[in-house]
Amino acid sequence: MRSAFTFAVLLAASLVACNHDDDTGPGPDDQQQVALRLSIHPQVAGQGTSLDVTMEANRTVFEFGATEFDLGQGVTIDSVTVIDNYEAVARVHIDPDADLGMRDATITIEGDESVLEASFEVIAESFFLDPDNGKMGETLYVAMVGSSTEWQEGYTWTSFGDGVEILEFSVLSPGLAEARISIRPDAPPGPRDVMVENGPHVVTLYDGFIVDRAVITAFWDPPQAYQGQTVAYTITGLDTAFSTDTLIEFWDDGGINADIQVIEQRVIDAENMYGRIRLSNAARLGYRDVLLTTGDEAILVPDALEVLDAPPDLSNVIPATNFDIYRSIDNATGDLLESVEAFAYFIIPLNPPCGAAPPMGDGPMPYDNNGVWPIPPPPEPVDCPDPETVSAGDFVWYEGPENVVTLHKDIIQSSGQIIYWGIDLTLDDYHFDTVYDLHTQGDPDGIPEVLVEAVQPTVPADYYLISPEFWGDLTVSRYEDFNYEWTPAQTYPDAIFGTQITGSLVVDDEPGFAGCIPWDDGVHTYTPNELSQLNPGPVSFSAYSYIQGRYWGLPFSTVQSQRSDSVLSTEAFMILE
């Protein structure tokens, strides 16, 4: 590979032209009268590295056994090989303590010296690879060890050239990185340059990695499958070592994607497997690579399977709607900040299911019951696809006896999911103690026009916190009763009114809260027994009124167990001491 910045030096010019007695063109002697141009590549290398430097000429000049190359002190020339009269290659080693900077290159041919001034640069940065070779079709981890490098996670990247994909890359320290690479079965064999890009700065290890002509690969069938399908597969290997421990993974542009599950796997021998896979009904469309890992051996089958779009199954579509009020008290001014939010979406649950469903509570709530509880940790992340959402037209409406609230269609760019939002809603749009109907515009390729009555409730009444004044760094003793008062929301028994003080627990410094669902009489107290279980310092006080509607579902869906809810919440800041 030749650099776009190849350095060329004009060694001879203004030579006298010769006359010819015929029209056969210049003879062998006439080449001597063409201005000689010499160039070298590459023109930069790091301290402590070895590389091949190619010398090129525009006419026949290099002589076997009579061509020498020199880069000055601190650079050892191990050998010079003349490829032909136009090209020679020098094996060069840069000493670890070689002087940095530009230096001249001297090419000597049969005793005649030609100097290419300032044509080669020694830099401090360099790196080497371990291992520095791999087979066609192989997937492997490569350690990258740098010298005088300043690699940074998220800022540094690497490239191994055409035919080698970077599956993973992580920077462990400024001088150590690891790349998981996959060599395609059709990758060009032989040595290749490896580059590390640190922002705009690029360091190249010339001929740093060798793709071996030996091939280890596999073939996957079928080439296509639809979302939601269960299909049989066969895998045929070449020089593989399949076993019952072989792991099959499906990769897309974002890495491993768990939306395709292996539900059966049988190994016939080291080169033959078969079984069945199940595609999620929300499996990402497009091509998937299949990664086969057996012990230390890994093989990537590129573009092995194409996931095709299947029409949505509306028989189990689940609707979700909400209509909520969110308030916060500004700690600096005491102003009440308010926003009103409404949304709706129509989702097809993942099939097969992914992850455990959260526990569902139901039944009467115990009123006037205080307590202190830890905040449960978030669940472990589960690698699940985004479930499919279905269009119901450009708009859907909440229709009530006093007003209509229009929700506008929005497509989330990162996931492609469809959600309907109320835009610029205010409290004038939210009518208390109302149950709205849901009306869809209809989409011929999705949810048709439907009207489902009495599905979206609103809380029975408005409320406001009266005392104390929750702003200006309100400070409360943990060893005294904390009395607070609100305008009764008149929610009991149709809805729930609750409050909580959230901070961290004395017992373990983990997140926790003191909470209560008080009688709806407008006054309540947190006692020292409760407050003393929270650490001193900033905490949040929140109050909320919450109501759930009836069980319902879309008329054509088998799922009729949804309950829409609504909440009016108020957040404030305070300090425990």
C-alpha cells in the first residue's frame, strides 16, 4: 500500500536528448536520460519497532547485491532485498533510544549515493500485537501494547484493514488495549498494516498483522427467517472443532443481540451441527452474523441470516395510556412548577417473553400506616429486544364530557417505537374526577379505528401542600415530630393519597424512604422513630394522589387485563438534621 504522501526527490534533470534513426522508441541506453526519481515508503516509524521500507524508482536503477540503504544513527538496516530494477525493500529496526525527528535517507547503488533529505521521521509512539497473525475465517482477541501512547477509552479506535472486522475494542490503559477481531473467510491473505486512531492522530504498525492462508470457517443455513418464526438450522464447518459446549450467538451492528434464541442444538461431529432457533416477534430486521465459539476457537459467519419483517399480530396487542400532573416546588423561590403529560401506545408483547415480569400488587391499601423501607435495587439488565409497537393513525384522542385531549404520533428514532403524546398540555386540559374514552384514528396497516369507553381516569380532586413551606432549604430535626398539612384531595376510597421522605438509611447507607398512606383528612405526622432511621442531609419530600381505572383491552385483542392510571405528584426539597 503506497502512501498518498510518498516523498520523491529529483536526482537528475535537463539531460540531453538523443536522435534516433528509426521510430522504434527509446532504446535501453535512453533510460539513463530520463530524470531519476526515488521514493521511500513508509516515511514514519516509532522507536523500538521493526518494519520494511520500500524503495521505488521511476526507471531501472536498483542492482542485485549492490544496493544499500541508510537512515542514520540509531537505525539498523538488517537487510536489503532487490525485488527488480524498479523496487527494493530494506528491513529496518528503529532502536528504542533513537533520536526523534526527521532524518535523511541515503540510497547507494553501485557506490553512487542519492540522499532523500528529511524523508523519514522517527516518532516516540509505537505498538506491537500479540498474537500478530490469524487464519482466514478466525475470530480472536489481539492484545495491543503501546509505547509512549496515550490511548483513551471511547476516543481511540483501531483498524486492521479490509476483510477484518473489529467486534470489540477496549482501552485498558494509555498503553494497553484489546481488540476482538473477526477475519472474514475471503479476507486477502498476507501481511497488513494496523492503525490506531487516537482522535485525529494516527499511528501505524506497518505489516503488523498477517492473515494466514489456512482457512477455518463455517456455513449457515437457512439464509432467511421471519420475525416470530421457529426454524431449523444446519451448520457445516471447515477445519472446525464443534462440541456440545459450542456457543451460538447472533450479532448485528450493535454487537450481540439476544432477540434470536437457540432452543435446540445437536452436534453430529466436529464439523456438523443442527438444531432449531426461535426469532422474537420484535427481532431486529436485517442481516446477522453468527458467532460460533468452542473453547478458545471462535468463528464468525458474516451475514449468515437475514431477518425478514412479519406483519404484526393484533390478536394480543396491549394498549397503555396515562394522563398525569407533575409538580415541583422551587427551593429558591417557592414557586410551584407544573407540567401535564398524556401518552398512549399499543404494544405487542415479546414472544418469546424476555426477563421476569415485575410483581403486581392489588387489593385494598392500609391507610394511616407509616413505615421505613429500603428502596429495592434496580433489576439486573436483561438483553431483550424492544417490543414492537403498532400505529393507530396520526392521532388518538381522550374524549371526555368536558373536553377532548389529542395525542400526536411520534416515532422514537433510536428504537423505531411509536408513541402518542399530548403536546403543550396544561391544567386546563386535565379535568378532575373524569373518566375519558379512548378513540383511535385508525391505520390500515395497524390498529383500526376503535372507540373504547371509560378507560382513562383522572384523580378525584386537586390538592396543595399548605405547611410547612417547602422551600428555602427547609430544615427538620430527625428527633422531633414532623407535621405537614395539605388541602384534602378527597380521594379515599376511590384513589390513594400518599407521601414519602426519600434519602438513605442509617443502617446501611443504602437508598430508603419513610412513607405513609395517611387518612385523607389533610394533616399527618412523621415521628422521630421514623425520621431517625434516615441519615441527616438533603432529602426529598413527595406527595401524590393516584387512581386506577377499570380492566380493559382493545375489542379484537385477547388481552383484556389492562388498567390505565393517573397521578398528581408534588416534589419538594428539605434537609434532615
